[in-house]
Amino acid sequence: MNGPPELRLLALYPEQMNIYADRGNMIFLQRRCEWRGIGFRFEAAGPGERFDPADHDLIYIGGGQDRDQVLVAEDMMRTKREAIASAVDEGVSLLAVCGGYQLLGHRYQLGHESIPGLGIADLETVRDPGPRLIGNVSIETDLGDGPRILAGFENHGGRTHLGPGAAPLGRVLHGHGNNGQDGYEGVRYRNVIGTYLHGPLLPKNASLADRLIATALERRTGNAIELEPLADGLEQAAHASALHAAERG
């Protein structure tokens, strides 16, 4: 690859799926690239818009209200499902948070309505009539470079259950996780990460942001990427605060 590297980020439905500080996650990725001299290109694809999976290194899907999620799910299946599946098969990185995470699965059962999902990850979500799963949460995960703790906030009425073909993102230390029962949170599949952690997720977990950047660039360049360390005093303080909140319950 000639010249400095560039991260090409595609946000899906950034206007409809943006209730959990999702713009903060994307800005954080941009800043961490810019601070290292890595180029950053942002594109968005909304309702009715198609995209070329070869043009992007990292795809982001945020969270939305149930009514918006229903509309997004229909449009995504009609205009973007094949491109997303192709990107995942080719190793493109994808981060899906909350509502976006639920849409990765086979379906989201919302009362009497069954909303078809992308079917990319082996999971299903059911809207439970019980109380929402709300609170600070921390999980232990290993993304291939050793164990780490992620911390954030969760607020979801859906209970997500992983099938035998899915691996969880991590083990719940504090909080509810996917369904409040099995002790797992999120999903991992190839270079796909789905999670209920938000608040926003990445500024509270800079190591995860860097992992996404490195994985995305490695896939496109074919070379191992060693990111330049940054002075992460504020980021470390944000992570410590989020973890402390989760520990307090």
C-alpha cells in the first residue's frame, strides 16, 4: 500500500439509529486516527441507499427506538443485506451497538410482530414483558490480544439469546448482559462485534477502538498494524469511572 494508511468508515442509518451517543463513537475513531496521522474517510448510507462493500474497512450500526428499528430492518433487508453479508465474508470489520446488534440476528420478536434480521450472527432477540435491563455493566473479553475489561451502560427491553453458531463477546462481571440469565454479553463472529454496551462505548474503552482500527487496516493492507501509543490519561480515567460505576451496581 502506497502512502499513509486511511480508515474508511461507513455508518448505516446514522440519522435513524443514533440514540446512544453513536456519533461519539464515530468521532472517537476519527480522532484516534488523526492523532496518529492515519487518514479517515466517513460515509453514510441511509434509507434506500446501497453501498459497495469493497469501499469500506469498518461498518458501524447504532441503536434506535423500536419504531425506527422496524423501518430500518425492512429497508436494510431490501437494500443492504447482500452488501453487508459480502463485507462480513470478506473480513470487513463491523461494530453494531444495541438496536444494531439485535438486527444482526435471525429475528427480533417484538410482541406479535416478528422483525426479520440480517441472519449474519446466530442469535435471536425477544422483547420481554418484564422490566428493561438497565444499568452500568462490565464484561471480560479477549479479542485475540489478551483479556481485557470493557465497561459501559445498557438499556434494553429485548433479551438476546445466542445460538450454537455464535460466540459471546464476553462474560458479564457486573450488570445484565444479553438476557440477564446466561452470564454472557454481546456476540463475536469473524470481524463482527455486537454489543449492548453504550454510553458511548468507545470513549470509555479506547483499547477496543484501537483494536477495531488495527483490525480494519490489517485486513485491507494485508500487513500487521502496530498503532502508535497515545497519551490516554483522559480515556483511562473515563474507563476507570465506567468500571467503578458498574462495580457499584
